[in-house]
Amino acid sequence: MRAEATIPTVSSTAALAVRDLTVRARKAGDLVEIVDGVAFEVMPGEAVAIVGESGSGKSVSVRAALGLLPGELTVAGELEVAGRQIGTPGRRGTQPLHGAEIGFVMQDPFTMLNPSLTCGQILTARLRDQRGAKKGRGYRQRAIEWLAEVGIADAHVVDQYPFELSGGMRQRVAIAAALSGQPRVLVADEPTTALDVTSQAQILDLLDGLRRSRRLALVLVTHDLRVAASICDRVYVMYAGKVVEEMHGARLLNAAAHPYTAGLVAADPPLEQRLLRLPTIVGAVPSPGERPAGCRFAPRCEIAVDICREKEPPLIALGRDHRTRCHRAGEGLPGRPVPVSATPAAAAEGAVLVRTHEARRVYGHKVALAAASVEIRAGESVGIVGESGSGKSTLARMIVGLEHPTSGRVDVAGIDVHGASRREMETVRATVQMAFQDPSSTLNPFRAVGSTIAEAVALSGSDDIRGRTRELLDLVGLNATYAPRRPRQLSGGERQRIAIARALARNPRVMVCDEVVSALDVSVQAHILNLLNELRDKLGLAYVFITHDLAVARQVTDRLYVLRSGEIVETGTTDQVLSHPNHPYTRDLLASVPDPERTSTPTLAGPAEGESTCPR
Amino acid sequence: MPISIGLAAVILGAVALVAVFPGLAPHNPGTIDSTSSLAGPSGSHLLGTDQLGRDVFSRVIAGARTAVLGPLILTIATTTIATVLALVAGYFKGWADVVISRAVDVVYSVPATVVAIVIVGVTGGGWWLALSVLTVFSLPVNVRFLRAAVLSRAELPYIEAARTSGLSEWRIVLRHLLPAISPFVVTAFFLRFTYGIVDLSSLSFLGLGVPPGSSDWGRMIAENRSLLAINAWTTIAPALALVAVAVSTNTIGDWLHARWDLKDKTK
């Protein structure tokens, strides 16, 4: 029996230290633990990541430490800032810390900034508070300097409102606002999740630079392992409310000792090669109150033994700065079978099922899509990649008839979707179907999922609706017991499976997948990607796969179109485009994907300043 | 469930009961008994009698039917028509939306109560005319409210998914959109009912819509005002009843609205 590795005494120089953090909530009358005995610390100038999937408790932990949780949750634990004991983190204890000692940046830059104040006013609000004086000229200059520090060189931004800026700019302003109180610690909760990959790279660069220049302690909460590995010195991996591994960021992707961490790393789709099948972790994350006794990961763990199911493992040291919560720590994980690369698909020869010719969509002056001409043949999987505003969703919606082009043609099975008669539309519908992005709103919350599928089946003219519904559920890997359930009873991954089953109900030959995995956790994403590839082999489907994630595109597509601001800038086989890109924009996109192997992030073509979306 | 809701429910339940079974009244509300006119509260006449010796309590109970029935019809009519108009305007948009919205704007710009009084007063019309006029004038608020609800729900992915599957537009509206806005419809119903009671009673208070002498609460308030010093219950009882029912339905409507938290129910 190993003794719990003693947590090293927090040296007086730790910028932020949290010990024994436990957060409880009331769930149906009982007190359940959301987060259990979490401890982390960060030194000045150090960057630490707290990594986990949904349900891990990473956001809750960080917010609890800052006293930002709603009152219904009870918090217990010890908080220490720069050696000063604060006691239990709670609203009263930590209020004076906000801004002055700890800055906080949240995920959504749009709702974080007050829309009725200009950026300058937001930044200098703190100054006004403390001095009680009204704004003076000096404050505006200060604001301009702070903006410059976060990479916004255009002084006009000081007078602009948040809605006039792009997402990346807003996040910079939010960071500047968080730093305006000169804090020692900056806590960022998924700061780049809502941003495009190029903006993400820039913001991560910025955070990295700031922590070096200001000796800032950085705590980064993220679900993205690559992000954590590329800029953080140390990483805490959380699962089901507990820290299960602590290690150096640089080693995260190849030396993880905990089975969960290793599983996550393996499930992350690689950018460089297409795998026949992504490794997955079976099962699902247990919710608070339903966590198993013993090791919380045991039910899903490949190497679990009896003791794992009986007794909860302590954090065990595996060497300097590496701890893992596993009874079998140090035994080494079984070597994973090397994932098999998929053989590159032969160029499709089937009939052209979908063809757009110079399809164009404008809204007033805004060009959403400019003269896109794409082709999808039977049985091939075509990816449409781009960032937000690239027009990829518009194109997808045009193909299924949800939107009509302002000029140009969209042909499905030879029929012009725009002017199609009722009968012709039936053929269109039987040819293309769509699965949508957001698992939480893609299904009617008032209906059982079985009935949602059955409705679509009924439209396909099938005789045996029940049987076919069961068949479809089976196809997507769910058994018949799912049919009477409501969407809110299902997890995100399960809902997406239902969405896919519904799309398949009409036996389409082409399925349009609009960012279907973007809202899913990494391990769930791997399941769905495998499912999609499986379905393609089984049913001979063609895919139109919309995504902003190039690694995902690599796993599912044979050909790619790269869109930028409504225009197709590059096209070719997936391998060509991702391994030997021609267009500078494609190269930028690829360079922006966080890569821990690179020691310095390359400078990017997109300008950081003057990115305002407001035309002047 | 907070106490106020329980109380409201009890009040409404009682009113509904006597509206359906007016025979529960201790006396016949129409019985004229000049000998005991204007008597104070007593054992046999809980709230005393009015000028003509009619039992006030029984009259209030009898008045429940007209107090409730009228607004009920009004509310059902208004809510149904408003829902249909809102669905058409909000989902199909285009010129239908323009026509409906502008028509609604026009009606909205008219001072409803004044015009209702004028129309009913000038034509000397009765109850049904009053109901019809009030229905028309209640539409704007509800159409706008429900149209906004439809707009917020019409773009949801599952509705788009239904369209992509090829479901006919009408089926989409009935099977997907209508359930999605049903919390809004129910809330609008309860709140409309409150206004309905007040509106109709106002009309009958002014002597319009119901014949004199009927045991309608608004009418009773108007007719017995002069008796306030003698038997205050003749006026106060129907007034209290009116307030109680209006507040109860309003409370429940409010509570339903807060309970359903009609922002984004898809999460």
C-alpha cells in the first residue's frame, strides 16, 4: 500500500495555491460532490493547464478557487495567494483579490465585455473606481498602452465598442481588461475555444508572451490537450472531479502514465495521418452522484484490477513533478497497438450527385459565399474547411435547400434545388440529408428520440416504421431502449448519433455533416468519427463534411475545399491539401494548429491590428 | 409551490365551481323580497341584501358565471386567433408577415377601451358584440408576443432538420413549432384572461353589454354604488370577487412564466 505522496509544502513564492478543494451541490435533495479534494498551484511566471472533458470539474474548480460560483454550491478548501493564506475561497474572502491579484478571462469574449462601454472605458473602469476621479486624459493614454501590450496597435480601438471587433480582438481586450489591475495571476477559462484556429494561435502566443514579460502566473483551463502541451509548463488532468495526473506539459503527449490521459491523447485525431480507426475510451464520464466507488475511471479502464474497483487510489509520485492517481502507477501502460493508417482512397468515379456552379450568396453588401463551384460524387467524402465567416455553412445549407443562392446554381441529382417542384424536391430530399452541429438543439426536446427518427422514416415511404427505426438505431450503435427517451436524457454523443440516424432515415446518398463533432469532447468525437467512417463503408454514403478542425477533416475526408471569406482558395485530395498545401492561407491554417513539437510559433500572415469588422 | 399560488388556485377553483354549479348559492339571486331590503349581514343573508331584497352573497355567486364565462370565451378566441396569426407571420414571413404585422399595428394604435365603449354604446349591442370588439382589440399584444416567440424558435436546428427531412411546412408548424411555443401560449392565455375580466367588467360597469339587473359583477358595482353607506357589501362584495379572480389568474400566469423561464428551453 503506497502512502499518498506528500504534496510538497507550498513555498512562499507560489503565486496561487489551492489545496483540498471540494465543491458540493444539492442534487435531488442529496449533497453531491462535484469536485473532490483538488489541489493545484502555480509559480510566478509559470503556465499551468487544467485539462479535462465535460464533467471533469475543471471550470468549477477554478471558479471555486476564485469565489465565482453561485451561492447554491458549497465550497471547502484552502486558498493561498503569494504565500498569504486566504482561507476558504468564497465570495467574501476573494472579492478584494479580483483584479488586483487574480485576473480572470472567460470563454466567450462577446458576453464578457460590457457592450455599452467602449473598450477604453472598459479598460479604465478600474482606474476610475479606485481613485474616484472621473476619466482624465491620462487614462485614455493608459488604455492605448494596454491595448498595445496585447497586440492591438490601432489606437482607434479605444473608442470602439466590443461588437465592432472580431472575436480575436475582443479576447485581447478582455485579456487587457483582466490585466489592468496588474494581477499576479491570470486565470483563463477556455479562452480560445470560441475562436478560430488562427485567432487561437495568436491569443495563445499573446498569453505566453505576457507571462514571460510580466512574470505572470498563468492558469489555463482547456479541453484541448495540444493547447495545454504547447504552451504550459505543467498540466493537471482532471476526471470526474478529481485530479488524476500532474506532469510536465512537454511530455503530456507521449509520456502520460494514467490510463485516462493516455486514452485521451490517443483519441485526439492526428493532423499528419489518417487512421483507419481512432482509438477510443469505452463508456462515458460518470456524473456527480453516480461516480463509482474505488477508482473513478475503473469502469472504463483497460488495465483495471480488483483493487481499482474497491479502493480509490491516491496520487502517487512517479518521478520529479509527475504524479498519477492510479494503483498501477509505475507498471507502465500496455503498449498501444500502432494505429493503422488508412489507405488513401482512389479517386471517386461515381456519378456526380451534387454540383454547385458559381453559387453565390449575398446579404445586402455582405458576401457570404462568392461563386463556389464544388462537386460531390457518389461514395466520396468531401470536406469543406474554413474558419467562421468563410461561408462553409452557407454552402452546406444551400446544398440541402435551406438557403437559396442569390446567383448561380445548386444541383442535386441533376435537379436545380432553387426552382424544384414538389416532386423534384422529394428526389432532392431522398438524395441529400443533413446532420447539424449542436447536439442540444438538433432534436425536438418535447419528443422521444424514437419518434423523431420515426417521423423521418415515415417520410421515406417505408412500410415498417418501427422496424426501420430500430434498424437505424442499431446502425448508429444505440439499442432499442433509446427510442422512448427524451433528448435531455441523452449525452451529447448519443444525441449526435440520433441526429445521424435521423439523417439516414431517408436513405440519402449524400450526408452533409455540419460541424457534427465540434461540440463534442475528444473521446466522444473519436467515437462519432469512427461511426461516420463505418457508415460510409457499410452504406456507400458520400459525405459533405463541414469543419474548422483540420485534424478531423484528415480523418474523415478524401478531398478538401478550403474556404476563406466566401471563396474557395484551394482544393485537392486531403493528403495534398494538408501535407503539401499550395495557398498561403492553407499554410497559415496548418501552422496555427497548436503543435507542441514546435519551439516557437511562426508569425502568421493575418494582421493583429486593424482587424475590426466595422468598415470605415 | 408558494402559498400565493395555492391560494390563487383555491380561489379559481371555487369560482370555477360556482360558475358551473350556480345552484350552490344559498338563495335564488333573482328573488325579490321587499320586506328585507337593504338588510345587513345576518345568518340567512351572509352579506345582507340589496335594494330589492335580493341576497348579495347569492348574487355574487351567480355573477361568477358571467364573470368567468365571458373572459373565457374572449381569451380562447383571442389566444387561438393570435396563435394562428403569429405562426403564419413568424414562420412563413414574407408578405403574410408584413400584412399581419401592419394590421396589428393599426389596431394597436387605436384606444381600445374608448372605441369599445363607443361601438357597444352606439349600437346598443349586447354581450356578444362586446366580446367580439374586445377580441379584436386584444389581438395586437398577443400577436406580437407570440410572433416573437415563434421567431425565436423557428430557426432552431430541429425545425430546420424537420424541413430538411421533407416534412411539409404545415406539419412542421403543428408538430414542432406549436409545442415549442406552447409555454408562451399558456402564459399568454392566463394573462389575457386577467385583462379579459377587467375589460368586460368595465364595459358592464358602464352599463354596456349586459341587461340591467343581471347579476354581473361589474353591473352590480355600478348599480349599488349609491348604497355604499347603507350596505357596503352590495358594492364591495362583487368588487372583491373581481379583484380576487383577476389577481389569481395573474399570479398563476406569472408563476407559469417564471417557472418555464421562457428563454431557451432547448438546453
